[in-house]
Amino acid sequence: MKNPKNKLRAGFTLIELLAVILIMGILMTFLVPRIIGAVNQAKVTACKANMNEIFKGMMEYHTKYSRLPKHSGVRFFGSLVRDEIFEASESDVRRLTCPAVELSFLEGGDSGVPIEEWFARDNFDMLDGYWSAYAGRDTDNFPLKKFPGSNNEALVADDNDGGMNHETTTVVLWAGGTVTTYENVLLKDEGLLDPEEVELLVGPDSPIEKLQKLSLD
């Protein structure tokens, strides 16, 4: 007698499909927060890299012109393009704003002005805090006496305007060239930030005295 041939089963049963969906759901529950956290941390790292490039630009500016930019706020670091330390290119302009903030949400991204022309001399007078997601030194009220200077004197920082650039972290470039961060959790523990606050203000109203020397405009 011939043995009957085994027939291959095609597809999955409903129970098997439900089991797969359940497993995927469990994995997503654990993995998605980690993925989001990794993405946010990558943006913080990219922001720190921007700050380092800005400091190098300031060093070159000081060497070339024997002074720092005389403008305040966004124009302070925007002078790196205006005065030809940085090239008027998309890559260099992107260094002057936080990578965690979409360019389309900035005034320049909604103005129709090409990104490589944002900080050009012809557009410089209309620049304000809406053209970047960074706050620059308020040189009108807090001029730097020397450069490089103290790591207690802020040059550039996330502006956190309209919400956190990095949710719980604020990146700061100091006059000595150091780049550090303020963490909301630690600020709340130290009583420097209200427990209900979700963002650290930067500028004259900041609870951090050192960040009051920056301007969003």
C-alpha cells in the first residue's frame, strides 16, 4: 500500500496570527520609547556639534576682525555668515539653528527666502528670534570683556521658544569654548525650575541667571 502524501499547510491559523500580533505589540511597547529616546539624544549630540562649530567660527571671527560680532541675539551668531566666516550655504546655515526644530517652523522656512540667503547682508536687518532656534549673546547689555572668556559667560543656547528644543535638555555654548547642558529634572531637584514647568526659559526672564545674558531677538 502507498502511504498518503503529507499535504503542506498554506497560511496561518487565526490563533497564530493573533499570537504574532500580540508579540509585536509587546515588542513595540518596549522598543518605541527607546527608539524615540535614542533619536532625541542623537539630536542633542548634533546640537552640541553645531555649538562647537559656532565657537570655531567665533574664534576665526575674532582672529580676523580683532573683535566678536557687535550684534545681539540671532544676529550675534548670524554674523558668521554675514561677515563671511561661514559660507552662505545650506550646510553652514543649518549650523546656526537647532537640528531638533524643523526649518519649516522658522520664519525663514516660511518666508520663501532660500536658506543659503537667510543670514545674508541683504536680509540681515529683518532677522529676529524667529529665524533660528538658538538664542545669542545680548551684547548690547552684556558685552564680553575678553574672548575666549569664562565658561560662566553664555554665548549661544537653545532658545526653547514655543516649547523645548530637546524636550528636557538645553544645550549651551560658553565663552571658554565648553558646551554643556541643563537638564530639567536636575533643575527641578535644585529648586531652580518649577515642578510644573516643561521648558527652561532662555533670555531676560530665565530662572538661570547665566542664561539671562542671551537674547532670542
